[in-house]
Amino acid sequence: MISKTAEYALRAVTCMATDPERPASADTLAEQTKVPRRYLTRVMQDLAAAGLVTSRSGPGGGYLLARATDELTILDVINAVAPLERITACPLGLKSHTSLCPLHSELDKAYAATQAAFSAVTLKQLVESTSPIVPLCEVEG
């Protein structure tokens, strides 16, 4: 449903949201999220270009969320790196299809529902969930 890049971006920002005041280095994020460091660096550049994260170099540097965790949604993150595409016109380019056919109309409804679901969940909700499973962490049992 979502791209690997979007999945990796979600892992990174969720990891950062667990301690939003502390910069997270690329090495730490790569280790905790199980994302290859080179790939993670590109993802973080995309997130920075979209204004979702900032970076600081030097000792004590790393990446920080640019917005509060209660303002940043799953959809914001996905759209920063691999936007969900809605169907607004006939994908086949058929001139007689002045509106979406039943197939593409139903597919677009599903995409709209997915968009709505992703826009309703903030990073704060993820990290403050009452679930016994903590995002991105192995919990000893």
C-alpha cells in the first residue's frame, strides 16, 4: 500500500518522536529502525526538504522533528517522501471517460479512505499508545 521509502520515513520519525527534544544521529536511527544508513540518509534529506525535520551537524548534532508530535501525521510523513496518488482522471487516457469509470472510482474511494485514516493519526498518538508493543523497540518479556 505504501512504498518502502514511506515505511522507512515513518520508522525514522516515530523513532525521533519517542524523544523529540534529543537530536538523533543517522547511525542511531539506522540501527534502531533497521534501515540501511545510506537509504536512511536520502529519506532524511527528503524529510528535511519537506520541512518535517531539521538537521544539526557536529558533536551533539543529528536530526530533530521540525513540528510537534501532535501536529505531525502519518500522512504528512508519507506525502513528504512518496505521496499517495489519487485518481482524478482516466488512467488510460480514454477521451470518452469524462469522469471516472466504476473501477477507478472505487479505487479512488479506497485511496481517499486511506488518506483520511493516515491523516487522523499523529506521531504523538503512536508513541503514547496504550499498546503493550512499543514502536521500534524489542521489549523483554
